[in-house]
Amino acid sequence: MIVETIQATVFKGGGRRFFTKKAAYHSAARAKIKTRCTCYAGSSYPDDPGETCDYHEDMNRYMEILNRLAYIYKRVDEDATGEKV
Ligand SMILES: [Zn+2]
């Protein structure tokens, strides 16, 4: 059999499934930031290029916020379960 069905543990975060907890925590953090995002793509008119929100304006700052929020989510789960995640 070339393709077979196997069982695997997956982790759900931000509405999607991932094979690693790290990816799930980052997805949850990304989903949270997206709820506060006010980016506007603009319209088809040339004088309306759109706007970038404060979260996505600076990519270094965005990654810092994302990593920090994912770390906080991980710590919250560790505190709730009492075990290292
Ligand atoms: Zn944005």
C-alpha cells in the first residue's frame, strides 16, 4: 500500500490543526492579533492604496508580539494543567 492511514496526535490552535504545539500556540496568537487588526486593503481606485494597522506596520514588532503572545498562551496552559507543555 503506497498511502496508508495512520493515527497521529495533533494540536489545535487558532481554528486549525498542527503537528507541533509550538505551531498551534503561534496560530492561536496570530488569530488573536488578527481580531484586532484594522488593515484595509484599499479599493480598485488608484488613489485608495489602503492602510496598514499598527500590528502589521513593522514586521519585527509584529513577530515580537506574536512570539510573546504565544509564550504567554503556553504559560497559561502550563499553569492550568500543572505540567510542562
Ligand atoms: Zn493588520
